[in-house]
Amino acid sequence: MANQTQIDQITERVERLLLRYEELQRTNELLTEQVGLLTQERDSLKSRLGAARARVDALLERLPESSGHGHKTTAGTES
């Protein structure tokens, strides 16, 4: 009888471990999917940042060179 009780306890623990394993697998799949989405979002934001930098650089190139009487600030006023 003691052997049967031990077998029952081991069986119960194994079943709980299997359930926990399945839960962890599902959680891991969801986290992997989330990492993929965040990676895509990051890459998109990096691309947009690069494009914005290129536009700002192009605008800066179009600004006239400053004369000896002061320089232009980002607000377009002389300082």
C-alpha cells in the first residue's frame, strides 16, 4: 500500500510538471512573438530616424553660410 501511495504521489507530481511545462511553452511562444514584433517596430523606428536625419542634414546644407555678424540659430534669429 505504501508503494501505491508513493506511485500516486509521483504520478501527481509528474502530471503537475507536465502542465507547468506546457504553460511555459505557451508563454515562451507568446514572448518570442512579442520580441519579433518589437524588433520590427525598432527597425521601423530606426529607419524613420535615419530618414529624418537625412532630411535635417539636407535642410542644414541649404542654410546660407553665416556672416561675421553673428550666426543663425535653429530658430532662425541672429545671436
